[in-house]
Amino acid sequence: MLVLGHALALTRLVDLLMSYATRFCTSTAKTAAIVAFLMIVVSLFNWGLGLIFGAILARKVGEHTARANGQLNYALIGAAGYSGLMV
């Protein structure tokens, strides 16, 4: 199940979804809300996909913020990336 989730998380469609979502990440609070919401929705679909999706999305958001020279509480974003496991 985890391998299937990893394979799904690396598909082009999911990558486009993550790239689209990172455009709206302008502050730490907004970013945490976006990451948590997407993680919960994806975790409802597939547990394995949610586990990998959260980690990859948190990394992409961190990279996007670093390129934009913004400030980000990465620990909070990492925790939001695993919030979907509570579902």
C-alpha cells in the first residue's frame, strides 16, 4: 500500500496539484492551512498516498519559499504535512 502511494505521489497529475498549491503559500499560517487541508483530502483517498504526499508537499513548499526568499516555520509545515494521518 505504501509503494502504491509513493508511485501515485510521483505522478505528473499530483505534481501539478502540488505546484499549483504552492503558488498560494505566502505566509506560514496560510501555508500550514493549505498543506493540512490537502493532506486531509488526499489521506481520505488513500493512506499510503497521504503519507508520501505530505512529505513531498512540505518539501516543495519549503523549496518554493526558499526561492522566493520568504520566512517559513518548516517544523509547522512538516507537522501539517502529517496531519492527514489523523483521519
